[in-house]
Amino acid sequence: MQALTAEQVLRIWERGEGRSANERAALLFACARPEAPPSVLASATLGERESELLELRIRTFGRRLESIDVCPACGTKVEIVIDADDLLSRNRGPAAAQRAGEHRLDLQLEDGGWRIVFRLPTGADLAALESCEPARAPMLLLERCVMSADSADGPVSAGQLPDEVQARVAAAMGELDPAADITIVMSCPACLREWQVCLDVGAFVWSELAAHARQLLWEVHELAERYGWSESEIIRMSAHRRRAYRERIWE
């Protein structure tokens, strides 16, 4: 995987403006895997996609992640610095080939046994749920991913599963594809309260890419106005050279 060039950053930003968060994540994923056909990208698990977007972020913007949240107890603004490479290592699941296939979950509960066959959520699943009501999305996702469900009394639909069984299926999905739901532990220095924040890697990387694209556009505007160079000439320069011309650091 290669770092994104300045030209790629602008092209991705231009294509992604005005699109949904899932569409932007899919666009970034396609850049992370330029050789993969659309069908392969759409069938990758969410954890695979998040892991590769985090790797793309590391290669393009570095390992240092900075996150800010507000303490839910006292309202203090809390900042945390995270090593993205460490975060990636801690959220690696089983091999991709194993994650992508069918999984069986045999449960022995007080009210009987259950056998569930399921697959892991993919980007295609999120795309299919974009137009539904947010409150309905978890159940619709479960219905898409549960391939069969059998109790002692016979087969049932995903929507008929008891709450405890649904929770166990969701937990099994999380264990198999941990990067699909990366959490960060925050700690308040004022009141010592700890809480967890879910890291949406696609949204995080997009926000950084969009900020970088806007900075690039400003640099192009400034240097083109000052020296008369074309956009392509300016974009092909290294970031160090663009900064040198803008700040005249040779003087």
C-alpha cells in the first residue's frame, strides 16, 4: 500500500464531497486497494475495511492520532494521543479468508439450544441500510447477516431471535472482526472518569483528508497567483518545496 499523493488527495476529496460517510469510506478503501475489483471491495468485512483505512492513514499522515472528547461527568475537554500502529495491532482479528466465510454459533441457554449460521457485515450491507431509519438499522443488519437460525422447535427468522441470542451473535461478530468496532478509552484528568469512544476510521481519515485537500487548494491558489505556475506544476512539488516557496525560507 502506498501513501496518497497530493494529486490523489484532491481527486478523492473532489469525488467524495457531498456523499455519505459510507460512500466516502468505500472511496478511500478503493484507493487503499487499487487492484481489487468493486465486487471484492464490497464483500470485504467492515473490520478489513477499517484496518486498511487505518493503514492508509498511517502511510499518508503518520502514526500519531489525536482525539478530543468531552467528559460525560464534568464536561472537561479531554485530548488523547494514540499510536495508530499500536491501535491496528490490538484490533487484528483472524485471517481474512476465515472472517469472510460462514460462521456457526452453538448456544446452550436456559430456555433451550440455538444454532446460528451467520456472516460478518460488509460495506455492501451498510450501503443497503443507508436509506433506512437509524433505529431499524441494527435489526435489518442482523437480518442480512444471519443466514439461518434453528431452535429446538425448528427454524426461526433473525427477527424472532430472543434478545440474549441477538446479543451473543453480535458479540461473536465482534470477536471475529474486532476492527469493525474500534474503541478508545478516554480518561478525564479533572474527575478521573473513564469512558469509551468508538473510532469511526473512515470518518476520521476523511476529515483529515478533506482538511489536507483544502490546504493544498490554498497553496495552489497562493503559488499560482504569485508565480503563475499551473495547478499540476504546483501539486507535483513536494510539500517541503511548496512551503519553501510560500514562506520564502531561502531568504
